[in-house]
Amino acid sequence: MPQGTVKYFDPETNTGTVLLDNQDELPVDAETFAASGLIELRLGQRVRFEIEGAGDGRRVRALNLVSF
């Protein structure tokens, strides 16, 4: 499962972006965030996720925090 870092998160809309380790950015939509069961995301937080779609239509489909 790919990992990345939260680059942006808006708690009012529950949307944001994740910066993959290869420097690509993927959007996180409110539906995915709600399904994750998380209360909030913080900038710089490490996450593990699944990717849906291809090319410019890729997005985060499932989201989990990385445990240290």
C-alpha cells in the first residue's frame, strides 16, 4: 500500500491532498475522508492509502494513518 504525507487538509470541507513519496499529489475527497473513520488530518502526517483511477483522474480511495 503506498504511503505519503498530508500536504493540505481543509477541516471545513474534509478535503485535501496527499504528497506521495515520488512527489506526485493526489486529492482526498470528503467521502474518502469520512469512510476512513479519522477525525482530522494534520499537515505533515504520514498516511497509507489505496489509489483509484489512472492518469490525471487518480485519487486516494482508502486512507489510514501510518503507525510509528
